[in-house]
Amino acid sequence: MAYDFDVSVVGGGIVGLSTAYALTLARPGLRVVVLEKEQTFAAHQTGRNSGVIHSGVYYRPGSLKARYATTGAAEMVEFCREHGIPYEVTGKLIVATERAELPRLHALAQRGRENGIPVTELGAARIGEYEPEVTGLAGLHIGSTGICDFPAVARTYARLAEQAGAVLRTGTELRGVTRRADGLTLRTGTGTGELRCAVLVNCAGLQSDRIARLAGGDPGVRIIPFRGEYYELTKEKRELVRGLVYPVPDPAFPFLGVHLTRGVHGDVHVGPNAVPALAREGYDWRTVRPRDLAETLAFPGTWQIARRHWRYEVGELHRSLSKRAFTTAVQRLLPAVTAADLVPATAGVRAQAVARDGSLLDDFAFAGFDPDDASSTRRVVHVLNAPSPAATASLPIGREVARRALAALEAGG
């Protein structure tokens, strides 16, 4: 087959663009194309988050999330510094507001130390040294956490990749994949028609399981979309929060709870909650996509999640539909806030991979070609699960995906 490109990357979020950037660094002259269905890059998860550079304190020692977040956080700070992208290393507080949370807070401190992250355990009196308006029984301070402008990071990856020769195509949706022994033919929904490549890399985020099936594989998981709704503090009340304040997370659920985040542009986000979205790109209750909803409801894992976590989700739904309930949740950390101090902000949707038994994948997950597994599928590489902290970890994730793609290129069929 005469290839148009050596590697085609599907998805123009921060992971897809980091992968394209990593490919051009690792193999100068490689013919790389990025296909993004939206008219702009970073339109979904990358452009709709709180902008936190996570330290890695939450993640299981030895996991990809722990390894990539800790190294990725330091790399992200250096990348932002080098390229003039707004960032700040703010540190953050994790605060216990109930006695039942104290053992979990201590366990979190131990986990942080196991991951090589300096943490400081605080009594109630010392919380005010960092956040005078925040109250709690005890806290952790993690000094390596920061904030940045992730859409600007993604645009910089795109610019650097393009300068190195990558072709970037927005408004180009992948509609079909024909796999042959000597390569792949991709059919898009634009006038460009078909293109031929040696290796396909799937970084499609909210659509990643669909792209995997389109490429002829069974990913074994389904993306279940969870919407995170935010408020932000009014300008007059932003001084209530100096940096980043988080509750102690529930280890049974992969979400961090409603937290307070001062952004690089001075705004203070409050949230998110985690409610089922009625569309994969459903950023409010009015957005319903019958196909998306039908697929979610037909998947056995959805009902297993509902059975296991219905009490948690009832609370999340209540906070979604009632501003008063949302405000009450915030007041656990920040008693001075009132409902009048909160104004609606942009929501996001998390692409959470779920297995058929209802288990939520708690680590980054790749599929397709694996150079360490001789039996793995060739010519395709899939990123099946890359929710938070994927933006923080985008540089090491991009290198890993590029490594797999280059090995698949070398294997050649």
C-alpha cells in the first residue's frame, strides 16, 4: 500500500496532540496526521476542566496514574515555563470535615509519601495558615500541586507538532476503517475522502470505545459519560479562596468531590459534581442524544454502577438540581459562602471507561499493539481510559502512546 501518512492520530484533545508532538520528536520526518471532528482542538475534556496540575497523591502506588502524574506534573510546569503558558505552583489543601474522614486522610498522606510526594499533615488550627476562610478537623498540604491553562498547552503541542511536519485536520470525523495486511484505509466525513496509513492511534476520549469498534476490535469496556457541573465565585467573593481546597475523596468512587480551585486567570471554580450525562457530549440536562443514551442503558455495566452507587448518585443528582444543596456541600469547606456568591460556569463531561461487571477502570488503559506482547493486535493503538489526571500526565502519556505506535510501525503488519 502507498501510504498518505505513517501514523494517523484520531482525536485533537491534549492526549492526541501530545502523542503527535511525541511522534515528531521521536522520529523526525515521520508523516503524522491528526484528525479532529470538531472545528477546534481541545473542545471537550481538555477545554472543560478546572486546570489543576495534579501531584499524584491520590493514585495507587505503582499505577500508571501515579507514575505519570508525578513525573508529568514536574514536566508540565517546565513545559509551561519554557513556552510562556500561564501557570502557578499553588499547592493545595485536602480537608477532613468529619471524624469519619480522618483515617482516610491519614491513609492519603501515606499514599502520597509512597508516591514520593512531600505532604504536610495539619491540625485544625493550621488550616487557616493556608486558607483563612476554610474550616476542618485536619488537613493535608501538598506543595507540588499547581494550575495552568490546559487548552493553551494543547494548542502549543499542536503548533510544535505542525512545525515539525505533522498535518492537523479539524472538522474531520472518522467514519470508517478498512484494515488490510499492509495498512489501513480511513474514511472521513469530509470532502478529503479516504486516506491511507500504516498505523492508527485512537485518542478519541469520549468516543474512544466507538473508534476501537470501528477499527475492528472489541475494547471490552464502554465509555459512560459523567457530567461535572461547576459554579464560580462572584468577583466580589473570590478573595475567600487563596488556592486549591479539596475534600477527602470517597475511595469507592473515582471522583474527587466538590472542591475550590483558583484558576490562572483569577476566577475561582467550585465543583464539580458527577451526574450521568444524557449524551457523550451532553453539557446540560437539555442535551439528549438517543443513540448515546440507548448505548449507555443497554450496557450491563451501567446497571451494575447504579446498583452499587445509587446512594452516592442520589446525592449528586440532588446537588445538580438544587443550588441550595450544592451550596450546602460547599459550606462544609467554606462556611462564609452563600448561594448568591455562586454563578453557573461551564460544565464538563468525563470519559469514564466501565467494564461489563460495572467496575470503573481506575487507571490509564491502552489496547491494540503492545511491543511487550507478541500476541497483541497490530497496526492500531487505543487509549481506552484517560480521564483526570490525563492533562497533567499528557507528556508521559504521549511518549508511551508514541512508543507503541512506532513499534507497531516497525512490526509492519
